[in-house]
Amino acid sequence: MTPLGDSTICLAFGTASVSVVSSKPGGRATTCHPKLSTKVIHKNWKDLVINVMPTATDLSPDTKLLYETWLSKQGYAPRSGQEEMMSFIARVLRQETNRIGVVEAGTGTGKTIAYCIPAIQEARRVNKKVVIVTSTVVLQRQLLGGELQQLADIFSPSIRFGIVKGRGRYACLHKISKQERASSNQTVDLFGEELPSVADRRAASKLSNLFYSQGWDGDMDELDVSLNNRQTAAFTTDSKGCHRQTCEFAKECPYYRVRDQISEFDVVVTNYHLLLAAGLAGVELLPEPSECIYIFDEVHKLPEIVMGTTSRRVNTPGLMNLVDASETFINRLISSVQPDHPLDQVQHDLLEQVSKARPNIDMLAEQLSALAIAGDGIDQADSKNRFVMGMVADSLRRILEALGISFSGMYAALDQIRGKLLKAAQDKETWLSPKILEAARMKAGQLQGETETATALFEAWNMSGQEAAARWFEAVPDGWELQNAPVEVGKILNDFMWSKAYGLICTSASIYSSNGFDHFKQTTGLLNPEPHVLRIDSPFDFRNQVEFQIIDLGFKNPNDDGFDSEAAKLIPRLLKNNQSGLVIFTSWRALEATYAQLPESFSSDCLKQGDYSTQQTLVKHRAAIDEGQRSFIFGLDSYREGVDLPGDYCQHVIIMKIPFPVPSDPVLKTKKETLGLGGGSDGWRQYDLPEAAMKLFQGCGRLMRNETDSGTISVLDSRLHTKSYAKALQTPLPDFDMKFYQLRDQTQVSH
């Protein structure tokens, strides 16, 4: 085989076609005809993978009819990209083995219908469930209220659709009743927990009335009542605070009403946090993976969510507070019981472990201080003390092991207390008043949850050398914070999902990067066997509807002194003729520094992240635009994706800097060490560059949300044009007509 350079080779096999596109920097992905073909983009020319992929003939007559019925009911015309994605998924799910597909579907493809129809049809054929997983509860609701509702109307009553959320998303009728009936004479209970205020009791009564008289089903996301964070926490519960066995409201519990129906759903919509939390904890919430066809939507967020779900952190002052609180709890509980109570032995056990933990917490803090000073085996950057290769110092091992034993013992003692309190409630034992018993159960559950987190971190730090993870510590007031973050996300996902699912489709509008799909496969562990892959371009006319400009402010790097000041002068000029815009930063420092230097006449029309919640910011922004005013949002990564501002809500996106990962990030450093990449150019090109390219792509995606949108994207980082890696950064971007400008002075931008 001869080198392909930047060329594209199209090979036709009967009715199917194959498009093989090199991923050499600078090579662009193109679609070969006929229209229903794949774009398989892989590696260097020496390692090209050629897949013969589907055409429209892969769709069964029933599937075609269902699609045509949906189109007719909605008044839509067929979309070639949507048909291509449906055909691909149908082919993947009918494979004898390796039924895993990865699809990047550009904005406007219509991916929800494209994955739902073939997945549901195949699930019916092989008697499986369809589980659609997305990144947030908000997106769950959007899915169920949008295209899924349209499909439900077509399928009804043969297929049932349902949404599954975490326990904390549903009202706890027991806690609402308790709040409603609380005495107004006290402000805290026996264990120091705050008791309901008058406003809390009124809110509880309102929720109770809504549930029993006005048809509210207990879903907190559907509640049209304003609650503060403390009230929301007071009216919901978690697994440690739920006592279904003795709860008088068990039969009408909103959470268990939904949970008990899951087996009846043919299509389940859930989120990654719940799927991971339940699966990794061994909770049987959903059917076994082997019985499911999964759709992982917004899958580019999955590695980050796995990291967040499996990471642990504790701090030494918090550990000391926890043992103090445990001692106070058991002593106050014992002071309130009758002589025939069954807690003598468990009190002894808990206090024994507390007494052993205290000196070891002090020793841990002292040893961390010594390590921070000596620096042996420590990589110190940005106030973080990272253990190289995640290998915890031997001097900490004995302390960590002793703390693990003590906190495990505390957990076991608290668990025994909860068990004895549960038995007392079930048998109506009289050695403790019902009011104190209820408060004690809640407090024991809270302490047990905190103890469990600490124990998990001690165990994780003691496993250095066995489990790849970033392990570091940093100073906090009066002590140290310890953190543990697994870096082999792919291994976690393989053990949990990839090797077990019957079929799985991963999809998003932004998976592809500077090295094709390799970065996604590497970060998610989809390597053996490699998944089937497909990239579908957005149908939008980016070349004619988007003005894409790279502006050189005269700095080699946006981190250089003076850049923020020059940017603050330029931004109002760039947005002069726009009613709306989004300015995306990569750090708080840059955001605050630039925002502080904006002219007041302009900043009065701006909304800065941190001044309001994201939801409040978006509401204020949309309201201003609707009223004919100007509004510009200044934000960080959370505005780079998942923010939908179509039409006049976003006419101009300004990207301040190429979003490279922070080089001092302890997780990134350990990940590179684990992969044998180190901190040199190999690691930078294999991880940093693809990550930046993908995030740049996501930021650009904020402008055009539908086919009638238009506007401007301005990148104030000249490296996107001047550096040797510029073409690699541009690889995943749509076919923009890019222009490069140099800022001569504050009155002239030259082409």
C-alpha cells in the first residue's frame, strides 16, 4: 500500500461503499457517494482500518415504515444523515459479536430519532430493553417530552417509555410529614440538627397538599414551587436516610412507585450519574447489561462523569470533626435511652474506634506536612503535592492502614446502631422515644455515609501500585486535603459496561478530534475489540452562514502579560453590531481580569458567570434579548457545551484561548505517566492536542443551533493559524471559511 498523504480513497463494493480517509494533520473528512456511505477515519495511513458499512437496505420494512410514519406525523422531509445513522445502527446491532458503535452526528442530524427507531426495533426482535443514557436530568426530561413522546404516540400501547432518576429527585413523604408536624418550640434536635422553621413547615404543607389533592406525583423536577437548597434537602432523602421497611408512606412513595415500574418499561431514559452510582455499588436498579441495548448520548462527557463518580476526597480537619461528631452522637443517644437499651456493646465499639482514630489523624497531618517540605517522590505544582505515578509514600502506609481499620470499625458500629433502631421501630420497643429514635436514625445514616467516603479514600491510597490513580494532597485551613482520582477510566467502563452489554451505541455531536476517533477510544477504553465508527457531518451551511475569524492581538500566547487588557479593549468593538454573544474563557483568572477592564458602558450589558447560577444567567439573557436589549454572557467551560442559544440569543461566539488542558493538573500528569507518555511532546500530541481540538469544536458549536442561524466566531488565539499544529486543531471543525487578521492598533484590524 502506498502512502495516502492527505488524499481520500473511495472503494465501492456492490451496493455499499467505503470511504477511507487518512487522519494525517490537514486531511479533511469527506463523504463519498452514494450518500449512504460511511466515513471511517483512523490513525496514520499505515494503520488504516477499512470497514464496509451499511446502506438503506439495512433497514427492515417495519423500520422504514416507522420512520416514514414519524416523518408524516411531524410534517418533516427525510434527512440523509439521519437515514445514514439509522442504517449504521441497524447493521451494528445485528452483528453476531461486537455490537458496539460510535457515531458523531453533527448538529441538525436528528440523532434522537436516528438511534431510537433502529434500537427499539432490534430490541423488540431479540427481546431486550432499550436504555437511553444522557448526561443530565434536564436532558432526560427533554428527550422524554420531545421525540420519545412522539414515538410513544406511534407505538402506544405496545411499547412503554419511562424515566428513571435518583432517589434524591423525588419527594420523601415521610420527611415532608415530619417537617409539617414539627414543633415550633425548638430550633435544633438532640443531635444538633436544625429543626424546621415556620417557612419550612408551610412549604411542607404546600407539598403535601399538592401530592394528595392536586395530582403532583412527587417528582421534584416537576414541582412548581420555589424552594431553597436547605428545604429541598429537607424534603428528599438518600439510601442512608430511607427506611422503607418501617415507613408508613412506603406504598405511596414517589421513588418506589417509579422504581417498581422499571421492569415494565421497554425503553428507559436515565443519566450517567445514576447508572454509574447504581452499577458500581451493585444496586439492582436496571436490568442486567446483557439484557439491554444501551444508547449513550452526549457520550463525550462520560470520562469526566466516571472520574467524578469514582473520585474521593477528605481533609484532616473534617476527619477530626467526624470522629468528634460520632462520639457526641453515641453519648447523647445513650443519655436519652431507658435502662433496658441494647446499645452498651456498640457504644463501646464505636468509642474504641474513635479513640484510636484521633492520634492517627494527627499523625497523618504531621506526615503530610513533612512530605510537602521534603518533596521526596512528590511532584509539586500549583500548591498541589502529587505522588509520582500515584505511588503513596511508604511512611504513610501504616497510618493509612490504621485509619482504614478505625473508620471501617466506626462504619460497622454505626450500621449496628441503625439496625437496632430499625428493629426498635418495627417491634415498637419502648427503650427510646419515637421522636428521638427518628432523629437518631437520620444522624446515624449521615455519619455512616461520611465514614464510608473516608474509608474508601484510605483504601484507595493504600492500593497505590495495584490501581492506577492520581493521588495528591494540598493545604487547607488547619490541615490537609487528600484526593484520589482513578486514571484508567477505560478499565472501569470495560469491567462495568463494555464487556457486558448486549449492544451499545455511543453518540454525540463532538467525539471526533485531531486524531480522529482515537482520542475518544483511548479515554473510554473502547480499544479491544475496536468499535464500529461513523461520522456524519452537520447539514448546516457553515461556510456561507458563519464568519470565522482568527485575530492576532500581537501576543505569541494568550497567557502573556497585557493580553487581557488588549482583549478587554477589542471585545466591545467585535460585539458592536451584535445584540447577543457568548465569550468563553479557560480560567477564572482570565475571566475576572478581562471583565474588570471592560468599559462600563459595555459591561452593563454583560452577564458574568459566578454572579448568578447558569440557569438564572440564561433566563436573564433570553429575557433581555426578547425585550430588544443587548446581552452578552462571559463564562467558562460550562458554557462551552450543553448551552442552547438559537437564533438571536447568540449572534457571536468569542473564544479567548485554545482550551488546552492545564499542564499541572495532577490527573493529567498521572494519566500520561501511566500510559508511558511522560510530560514531553509525545504526551502533548497524544492527549493534550486532541483534547483541545475537541473542546474547541464544542465551543464553536454554540453558534449555529439550527439551519437558519448565522453569525460570527472570533478566536483571539493566533496559534490556531500560526502554529505547526494548527491544522490538527482545525481537523474536527466544520467547513468554515476561516480568515486570519492581525490587530495593527485599536482602530484597525488588517487581513
